[in-house]
Amino acid sequence: MSSATPTQQTPEPGRPTTNAPAPGKQKRSQRSKSEARLGWYLAGPAFFIMVLVIFYPLLQAVWDSLFSYRLTAPDDRAFVGLGNYATVLTDAVFWRDLGVTVLITVVTVLVELVLGFALALVMHKAIRGTRGFVRTVILIPYGLVTVVSAYAWYYMFSSDSGYMNSWLDFLPGVDENLNWFAQAGTALTVIMLSEIWKTTPFISLLLLAGLAQVPQELEEAAAVDGANWFQRLWRVIIPNMKASIMVAVLFRALDAFRIFDAVFIMTQGAYGTEVLSLLAYRTSIGRLEIGLGSAVSVLLFLAVALIALVSIKIFKVDLTGQGGSKK
């Protein structure tokens, strides 16, 4: 006689029960649904306006990139398909400018991460009562307009009006007649220094928020276990700042890859310092080649989107806070 009751059936081996919840799916509560609905009511209008503002120019650029189109000859507009992209991608100037853009992005992001983390530690460990003053002083450069900052650095290193040559004359190759903007190496150095000085406070502010989220108990437990400062930094602090570091790298990389102001003001792209944003500007505004300029702009957008995707995949961080770190 079977021991199973009529209302209870022994499941077959390897066969899931019908009342088991599906893995990875959780039923949302009514409160959660109402909060999500309220969020869409509040943020929905701004979201849709942003979509229109962002995607209309993007779609227009994609459409224009499919035509051979010059503003000086609007009647000669002709559909060329992907011809403009083939022209851009086979041009050595595009790849040279891409290399310069990548160089500026990588150097500035890495240097700003190191300096920003150091400044974040200073602001985080500042003596109580002086924290407001210290943070205000550190954040002053970020409050300046980018154009003003670029002009300030240009006049600092200018051979006729600057004072940096006299300050740095102890370095080999530096004298009063050195023109920093007449060669790619020195010009890019000044451009990157201006960017680092301007935006490092922004990175430090993001990393400071991450430092504030690191549990003090974990640091104290690691210290009790005999971990030195570097071990606590590498094993405790940085892993708990993963989300903040990703946001800092992502925001700064996207911003640095679209650099325009400093290059335009200091060199206007001369001596091998042209970047992709300046190439798009010169093609569209300078030469009035709307089709080719739109193709460069679309490729720049795709590169920025690729940077965002790679950053999110590398750090594997769930910024929504619902699922923790992604596996």
C-alpha cells in the first residue's frame, strides 16, 4: 500500500515541482509596483524630452551621413549609402586623430584616477572642522569654465606671454624660447595637464562618495588581522568602491574622448594634435561637407557607446542596487 496521501504526490527524480517559483523571477509587491509607477510619472516627461533632444540630432546625422552633401551645393545632394563611412575609414587622418584621442583619454583617465583617489583620501581624512574648507579648495578648478581653463593654461605656456619657460628652465630642452605648441609631444602634454587639473576634482568627488560607503568595521577587522595599509587598500577599500570607480572611469572616459575646447584653443589641431571632435567640426563647419562630417560624428558616437559598454562589462557592477555585482 502506498504511503503517499491522495493530496501529496512524490515528485519524480529530476522533475521540478509545479509549485516551485521560477528561478530568477520574484513577484513584485503592490508597493513596489506603485513606486515604479510614481517614478515614471515624475521622471517620464523629462526622459522623453531627453530622448527627443538626443535622438533627433543623432538620427539626422545618420541620415545625412548617407548622402554626398555640401552646403555650398545643396542641389548636388546624392545618395551614396555607406560611401562616406568608407571614405572616412580609409583616410589616414581619421586613424591618426583616433590615436591622438585614445592617447589623451587613456592618459588623463589613469592619472586622474590616481590623483583623484589621493585627493579623496585627503578630503575623507581631513580633520573635523576643516573638511568644508579643504573640499572647497580642492573643487575650485572644477568650477571654472573649460574655455577659461584652456586659455589660462595656454597663456601660462605661451612663449611670448607665459612664465612656465622661466620656471622650468632647469629641465633639459626647456629655455625661454621654447614654443610648447609647435610640436605634438609638448602640445599634447599641456593639453592633458589642463584637462587633468580641471577635472581631477570631479573624479575625487565621485571617489569620495565611494570612500564614505566603505564599512569602517571591515578596515578595523583587517587591521586587527595584521593587514598593512596597502593590503587594506587593495583587499578592502577598493573592492567596496567598485561602483564609484566604474562611474568615475565611465564619466571621465566619455568626456575625455569627446575633448574639443582645449585642443581648439591651444593648437586648433595643428602639429598632429587634432582629435575626432575637431575633425568632425572641421569637416562639417570648416569645409561644409555635411555628409562626411556626419559620418565622422556617427563614428564618434559609436566609439563613445563602445566605451560605455566595455566599461560596464569590465567592472560588472549593478548600479540599480537590486542584484549586487553581476556575475
